[in-house]
Amino acid sequence: MPRCATGYAAKSTQRALALLEPYILQLSAWREEWKEIAVGRLAVTRIHELFDIVLHWPESRDALDDLRVAVTTPQRRLQLTDTFSAALQKRLLHPGRSTLDILQVYISMIRTFHALDHSKVLLERVVHSLQLYLCQRDDAIRIVVTGLLSGPDEAAAAAGGGSGMGRLQELAALLNDPAQQRRQTADDEELDWNDMDWVPDPVDAGVNYKRPKSEDVIGTLINALGSQDIFIKEFQSIIAERLLSKQTEFSQEVKVLNLLKKKFGENALQNCDVMLKDIQDSTRVDTVITRQMQMAEWGQTMLLSYHTKILSRLFWPTLDREHFLLPQPVIEMQSRYDTRYESLKSSRKLTWLNNLGTATVHLDLEDRSIDQECKTYEAAVIYAFQDDGSSTSPVQRTVSQLEDTLQMDDDTIRLALVFWASQRVLREVAPDTYVVLERLEEDTAPAPRDSSPALDDDDVAPSHDTVSPSKTGRGAMDAQEKERRLVYWQFIFGMLTNSAPTMPLGQMAMMMKMLIPDGFPWSNEELQEFLAEKMAEGELELSEDVIGTLINALGSQDIFIKEFQSIIAERLLSMQTEFPQEVKVLNLLKKKFGENALQNCDVMLKDIQDSTRVDTVITRQMQMADLKSSRKLTWLNNLGTATVHLDLEDRSIDKACKTYEAAVIYAFQDDGSSTSPAQRTVNQLEDTLQMDDDAIRLALVFWASQRVLREVAPDTYVVLERLEEDTAPAPRDSSPALDDDVAPLHDTMSPSKTGRGAMDAQEKERRLVYWQFIFGMLTNSAPTMPLGQMAMMMKMLIPDGFPWSNEELQEFLAEKMAEGELELVGGKYRLPKK
């Protein structure tokens, strides 16, 4: 081809390309715009599907990959968090979803958002509402801790699609996953300069942002559950339950404990270390004592196989103590065990917690034999049905008979009876009457349930595993709670007396958590209710600014007013006749909350004033129909008081007392048929007065303290007509109600160790309170402390002042050192390292 033709063709091509170039660029721009539109539409679709992606993770990983590619701008990231937060509120955070469901979704959120955004910036934006909602669920911490403590086998079953049984077994799987441990270790390391997958921090990250390298599901979940103290307290409670069970290996517990130590520190979980050590030590001690008992009874048949767990009282959570009588063989075995233990540990003494123990019962019936594991109170109840051979018919017992025989709470007895009925060992033949089911063919008709007062509606066949007798009766809890509240009040009184004359709620709670040895378990709301009670009693005065701190900071006006009304009602129904302090506090609260909020209290005060006038008129006229023809009275005798006049042989007594106390002493009235002083037993008084056993015993103790009655035999009282007759103390040795019989054990010091002879109860209580202060200072304030500083702190903190000299305090500390509770190093006292 000629050169001119070639040049012309090239020029023509260049000209054509020059003409087409704008159109090609336009098409390319249009392509990018359409691509951006498509990506935007995909982003919107996936953003609205994100909650479902979380629910179906990891099967929804492909959809999440679409979202990660599509959401790249700050605007779309903001749209994602806003949309997901709204879906979270609508579909998850409501009463219809269980706590377990919420926690499982939270775990999926952690994993999903980590795959979507390794920086966790998006997760932190959407998780606050969920964390706040979880803090309102009382069972959240327990579910998490129980999940962490699940065994590896349970975790593997859950991972393979097995039933979770209401637990977060995936947490145990994560805890036992070596890859997770390596990732958590990597989070603690500095920046890896050889990491080829490194990307810069997102533009919407905060100023103090630190990039995590792993999803850290467990750590994130623990952080979301609120206060460290609450989590540790719940963890200690669950650990205590597992240590007191029949479990023998605690490798999972140790692993979780070590994980929490890294998070919260060694000191925060010191109690758990001591609890684990107690179980290990008690196993060795129990082996030694059991071997000694076997050698002592060589050639004889031991009554029964008996094993214990010995606990250090100060380091364990508060354990319920309920009184009931054990079978005689068990009592004898406990006595032998006590003797062996005191010879082995001369400075220690055991207190039995029988209600926490377990037993294996062997039952020989006519057509079968049964070996059944049960609680100790269930074993005691079935032992009461033992056949003594005097009758050929099956043994029959009523609830009342069992109460008298075992001295056990009514609700606890009914729980045990329901358990044995469910095992087809007992059968209910009449309301509150059970008989041994010797032959299974006798169990043909269902037991009558209609009139049983303990089995109405919600109480039919409670689950043996989930219902605890301690939850049904509060008798054993009341004394313990009163003692704890008294100690707390002493701390508060000491702070307001010696530290600051006024103190807001937050500062007071912080000081209590710092000073109390075993920690301060109350929430701010519980402390607030306690302070409201003291305020109504006139023990505290709250200025308006303090009330504002108490109420406004917590937003709990209704709780405060409800508690105030309850305490005001108690004081108005007492023997008090003047109420200036109550009126003063009421007027103060009206200024804070308004007249309408406290209208009920005004009406209550007016009722007392009106009833005084009405009572005066009725006393004169004694004609109720003339005064209030349209009204009818309902009498609340147990809330009344009485003034009793007693004419005895050598004196007359006028005594103000409660109505039930007056009823009991009236039952001792002499009818003139006998010359000897009137004598009554507790059982006779129960039949005569139809009064609760505990109320009768309280009244008898009251009149004995007034030297009106005297106990001449267990549960038998006589009128003390002449004071000179009160020469010998009442026999207490064989009183079945006062046996110290309570199974795992508390390890306490014998009072005889003090070297001061017989110490009265008041002195023991005071020394216990002083030790609590010292233990709290060495635990929470300073690990070591010289004598002078300790004495100064005690004088500042003890409410009624600290009366001991430095020499007396030094003697007390020397006793604690001899007991192994303290160490002296370099002139400073410290707690021993355990």
C-alpha cells in the first residue's frame, strides 16, 4: 500500500477516536453510576436483613460478605447502625424474649459484627441498649456463669446440635478452644509490624480507640453485664453451689476462675480460691477422720457411711441454716465426728448445716427395696415413718405429728412428703395424712387433694430439683438478716459520727463496699430502702439535698414512698402516742414529692387521730350501733398491745406486752382447784390457744425474762409465785429445740481460746464486730497496718467509740495470730496469704 494511503488511514482512525472519546468516557461514567446505584440498593437490602443475618449466623456468611463490600462509607455505616438498633428494640429487647434468647443473639452479634467490621466500632454503636436491657434481667449473670461452667462434653453436645437445656454451652466451647486462647493472647501484644492484613482504623473511630485482634466473645459478654462486684458475687454463689454438690472434679471451675482473675485481678476472687482450697482440704481431713473412726471400731459394724465438707465461714457466701432433728444414728455419728475433728484441729469447732447435706436412703418395703438419693430433710421425714414393729398395718403420720417429732418447718415437711409420694414410697390417704406404700398394687386411687392447704394451684407437686425449702420458710433467714442489718447500721452510724456529718447515697455505698470485709451486697435501691426505714424510726435525718441525691439519682420515687408508707404504718400501730418526728419527715417529703404522692400517709395519720376520738366515745357509751350504725369492725388481734396486771404470792406486776403474750400468760391463770402453781407445756398451750408454736415459745421466753414463769423441764413452764423459788437455772441440756445440730460445715473458732474464761454473749458479739472492721480495713484499705494506725482507724469508724487501749487491741490481735487469722511482719499486721 502506498505511504500516503497508510497515513490517511491512521489520521482517520485518530480523528474517529477523538470524536468517540467523550461518548466512551460518558458510558464509563454511566457504568460507575449504575454500579454505585446497584451497590447502594444491595446495601439497603442487606442492612434491613442484618438482624436475620445475625440470627442465622454462620449460615448467613455469604449475605454478610455482600454487606461488608457494600457498606464502605460513613453514611452507610451510620444507616446500618440506626436500622439495626431499631430492629433490636422491636424484635429482641422486650419481655416476650427470654434472657437466654437475648444472650444467644448477643453472642451471634459479637461474631457477626466482628466478621463485618474487625474494628468493633459498629458493634459498640448498637450494643448499648442491649447491655442496658441485660442489666435489668436478674438471671443474666447466672446464665452466663452457668454456661462458662458447663463441662466440655455438654459443650460438644451443644455444638453438635444437642439440647442446650437452658444454658449457654457455646461459652464453655469457646473457653476450651485453644484458638480462642491464642487470639486473646494476641490482643495483649503490641502492633505486629509483619501483619500483611493490617488496615488503618476506620474514620468514625473514637479518639482513644484501640483495635482488638479477636472477637473475644467471653470478655465482651462479661463487660456487658454491669458491675464487677455483682458479677463476682453471682459467680461465688454458683461456685459454692457446685462445690457443695456431689461433683468431685472442678477443672472447669478452675479454668473459669483463672480467666476471671486475668480480667478482675487476684484479690477480687480471693474468696473463690479459699472455697476451692476448703473442698480439697476437707477431702483430706474427712479421709483421716473416717480412717480413725474405722480403726476405733475395728471388728464392729459402723452405723453408717458419713462424709463432710468443711468450709471457712468468712470466705463463703451466706448459707441458709434451718433447724430440724436428725435421725438418732446420724446425731451419734456427728458427735463422734465432732470429737475426732476437735482432736485433730484443737483450735477449731464445727457448726453443722444439716439442711445443705444429702443422703442415700435404703428402704425395705414388702414387695421391693429402694435406694434413693435425697436431701437430708427428706431423709429425716422418711425416717419418721420407720416401723417399730408394734403394728402390722403400714405406718401412718400426719403433718402435725411430723412437725412435733422433727421440729421442722411446715413447708419443708410438705415438700419432703410430696417428694416421697412422687417416688411411690408414701401415699396420701386423707388431707395432710400419709401412709407408707408397702405394696405398689395398693396405689390404685389418687390421693385426695381438694382440701390440702399446701397444695392449692401453684403448689401441686413442686419439682424436687428446683424448689428449695429455704425459699418457702423465712424463719431461719430473719435472724441472720437482722444481724447483718445491725452490722451495716453500725458502719453507717460510725461514718456519720466520725467521718462526715452528712453523706449522699453514692458516697455511703462506696464507703460500705470499701469497709465491709465480705463485701457490701446491697444495690443502691436496697440501701435507699434501709435508710428510709431508719429515717422513719428517727435514727436519721435527711435534708432536702440529700433526699434529692437519694431519689433523683436513681429515679425510684415510688419505691421510696412505698417503703416509707410501710414503716409509718408499723409505727402508727405501735404503742407510741405522739408522732412529731413522723409529721416532720412527712412534711419534708411533701415538699419533695408533692401533696398527692403522700396522700395515703396523711390519711393514715388522720385515721389514728380519729380512732382515738372514736375509741373515747365508745368507751363511754359502749354502744357501737348508736355511733356507727353502717360500719363493721374486723379485729386484727395480733397487732394489738395489752397491759397485764398479775397478782402473785409475794408481788404484783403491771406489764405492757403484745396481745399474744397476754394470751399466753392468761392461760396460766389459777382456777383455784390446786394449791400448787399453774403449770403448762408448749403442746398444751398450742391446743388451748390454737397459736403458732414459735409465737408461744417467744411469749414464754418473754415471761421467763420478766421472772413470771420458770422452765422446770424442756418445754414445760410453771408460774414463779415467789422469787426465792428461782434458785436453779432451767434444765437446757436435753431440750430438743436447742440442740446444736445444724451438714456441710462452718469452721469457727472456739470462744474458749480467748483466755478470758466464760465470755458473755455481748462481749462475743462486740469482738466479732471489731474483727469485721479489722478484716475489712486489711482487705479493702491497706494490706498491712501497724498497731497505732489500726487503733486510730477503729476509733474513727466504730459507731459507739472504740474503748480498748492499744494494749488490749494488741492482745486481741495476738489471739487472732494464734488462730492463724493474722500475721505480724516487720511490725505491721496483715492477713495470711491463702
